[in-house]
Amino acid sequence: MDTVWEKIKKGLRDGASVSMEKIEEFSKIGKLKIEEVAAKRKIERNYADIGERVFDMIEEGKSSDLGNDLSVKKSVENIVALREELSSIDAKIKEIQEAAKKKDGQVSDDEEITSI
């Protein structure tokens, strides 16, 4: 009788441990996804700024100076930096997912929650 209860306790502890690990994994990924969305919004704003500035310059007849305009250059630099940030975020997400897959693969049949 004691062994059955011990197995149940062990199963509950293991289940709680797995749940906490999954919660931690999903919360890390969730935070990174929020950062990703924020970076994408910033990129969109920079594109809009470039478009507005280019329109104004063309309207003023200064279209030949587009490449030299400080506002356009700054927006382009921001977009390049934000794209690098997006790549970094994607790499971190993949790293977390791969680590979770490796950890899940290490669980043996004896350690599964259902083995009571």
C-alpha cells in the first residue's frame, strides 16, 4: 500500500515539475514574442517616416538628394538595427525550443507522469 502512495506522490511531484518547466519555457517565449512585435512596429514606423520624408522631398523638388537626407539615413539605420534585433530574437526563441525538445527527449519511461 505504501508503494502505491509513494508512486502517486512521485507522479504528482514530477507532474508539477514538468508543469513549472513548461510554464517557464512558454513565458520566456511569450516575452520574446512581445519584443518581436514591438520591433516590427518600430520597423513599420521607420518605413512610414521614410515614405513621408521622401514624399515631402519629391514635392519640394529635392528628389536627387534622397540618399543624402539625414532623416532618411537615420531611418534606414534604425531598420537595419531592428532587423538584426529580430534575427537575434528568433535565434533565442529557437534556442529555447531546442533546449525544451532536448529536455523532453531525456525523460525516460520510468519518469513519465503516467507510470504509477
